[in-house]
Amino acid sequence: MTTDANELPLDFEAALLRCAQGDHFALRAIYERERRWLMATVLRLVRRRELAEEILHDAFLQIWTKAGTYNPRLGSARGWIYTVVRHRALNALRSAKNSPEREDERYDELIAAHADWHAEDPSAEQRALAQCLERLEEQRRQSVLLAFVDGYSHEQVAAQLGAPLGTVKSWIRRGLIALKECLS
Amino acid sequence: MMPVDPGERAAMAAEYVIGTLPVAELADFEHALARDFELQREVYYWQDKLLPMTRMLKPEEPAAAVWTRIERSVTQQRQNASRSSPQAPWWQGLTFWRSGAFAASLLALVLAVQLLGPGRTPTTESARYYAVLQSPDNNSAGWIVEAAAGGKLRLIPLGTTTVAPQKALQFWTKPQGASGPTSLGLVPPDRVTEILVASLPALEREQLFELTLEPATGSPIGRPTGPILFVGRTVAMAAN
């Protein structure tokens, strides 16, 4: 259901605070604006549509009940929402036999395509992140992306890249530190 | 065990957000996160910085039934909640803050704050508000809220509030006429917390502020669930 109203910018912070006060419409507004991107994120993590939809449902219940813990002075509501949803999906990945079949992941085009990231107009933040990712050493970038986009654990990244576990841990950690330096 | 080194802790926050924090370390981290402002800041930093990556994927439409199920579950949950707590919410029946003892100590404390406040001269154009948060049990004052319109709100402890393990202090406000309180987040029991006034639902006289005892990660339902430890309402002070 895509109506024009759903394309208007939403004040996610205010909407999340209204969820904390029990406003159903605020939850719905968040769902309508973000559902396709959230679905893409979850689907990429768990690879099965049915499971992804179940996770989306559970995550929105969690958004509803935990909205009061969101702290608007620390960061954006959308960032908070994605953490809730991604963690829900990761939880499912880690806990059950939900580990999907993996093919070789290719990120080069994913990053290179940042010019037409599926936003109308890539924001300054999007460009900055893409540039900083490009600047990371190849293995560090691969590790961070496998973890973030595909929800790989340290062990899975190690298996995928054929590297020792300790090495992968340090690639991820150093990758994140370098990313932070580049972004600030 | 959580490391003490700030760099280590910041790195853990980053790994927590991307999802590589080992399951064995997760519980300790989340426990620490609920009470550590610096960790919270790191987590919010990373979730915002990585947010643009969620736009790298091609959008996918979930089945229409997903929202129907969410709505049903939310309604059900709300019915369950209202069945289990049939009493009127605390903010509708509260009278103790009107007591004379409260008013007297409020004035005394507001004056003390004004006299002692080192170099915090209020600007002439901004209205200032104070509230003394008192314990409902014995009317003892535990915290002071001071806020300037358009500026910052400061929540100042007058002592240290003892918080049981696995619990946290959650700060709430409710402007007059609002249907319920808004969470202002978890706060440390022994330090000043500063909040941008812009992030409050309102700032006006007779606005309620309170601290409740909640689970370590905060109230799970978006409104207070635990006992009220301290509560008070604002008074407006003339600038100067």
C-alpha cells in the first residue's frame, strides 16, 4: 500500500516517541515508510521470505514495547529502529537452524553502485560512508560487510574468506576503527 | 566481564551494532549498556553512521498480511496489559506533590540553586524552570531539574540514589494535559544528566518529572512499570 502520504517525510523521532505513548498510528506510519527497506535488510540476512516476514512482525512488536527506551538526544530514531530489527534477525540466525545457504558474496558492485543507491538522491552521509568503505583495506572491508550486510559471525567470515579466526577478528575491529577515523 | 579500557568498550559497541559481538559476551554488554552513557553514545553513533548501508539493497515488499498481524498483536498486547493492571495510571491520581511540605521545600531548594549556581546566569530572553524531585515515601528531596527554554535541561542529584542490581533509573516527563509520560532515557544514579530541551515533548510550568525504578534495559512497555522513586513539578522562575 503506497499512498502519496507515505512518501512524505516522516519525523521518525516524534513518531517513535508517540509509540512510547501508545499511539498505533505512529507505529503504522513508521511501518509504511520503512517496511520495504527493513524487509530488504532482513531478507538479505535470513534469505527466506517467510522467516523474514515473521521477524519483521516480531521486531515491530519490540519497537512498540521498547520505544520508551529510545533516547532522542543520542541519535536518530531510524538508526535505533534498524538496530532493533537487525538484532532480531541476527538472533534468529544465531539461535536456530536458520542459517541460510550462502553463495559467494560480492560487494564490489554493491559499494561501487553507491551512485544509484536506492535513494532518490544519495545523501552526504551515504556518500561519506561509501567513500570510507572504499578506502578500507580489501579484507577489512569484506569482513565488515559480510558481518553487517549478511549477518556473518566471526567464524562464518573466517570460513568464507579462508582466514584464521583471530585474523578475521582483528580485520573487523581494525576495519571499524579505521571507518570511524575516516567518518569523523 | 566487560573490559574497562574505553577503546575496548567502544570497539565492543561497534561490534554490537554490526552484530559480531559473540553471543557469550552479549548479556554482559547489554547489562552494561543499560547504565553506561558512553556505551550508549557509541552504539547510537554506529547505528547512525551505518544506517546509509541499509539503502544499498534493493527494496523488497513484505506481504500485506504482515501489518495486519502486527496490528493484531499490538492490540492484543495492550488488552493483556490493561487486564493485568486495572488501576488508574499514577499520573491521574497523584496528589502528594501538592502537599504544603513539598511547596515549602521546593521554594527553599530553588532559592538554594539560584544562590549557589556558579556563574550560570540565566539569559534574559529564556524562561527558566525548576523542579525538585521528592521521594513519595518521605518527601525527601533527591534530585533537582533545571531547564532553560531552548537550552539544556539538567538533572542534578542531591545525593546518590541506590539502584538494585539488574535495575536502572528511568527519567520521565509529562506536560500538563499529555495523555502519558514520555521517557527521557535511563540516567546514572550519581551524576548530572543533561538533555536538550528540544528533545522534550514540552517545557512549561507544572510539568511533571519523575524517576522510576525499571529493568536494566528500561521499561519494556514505554511507560513506567516500576515504583516512583522521585517526582516533582516545575515552577517557572523569572529570568535574573
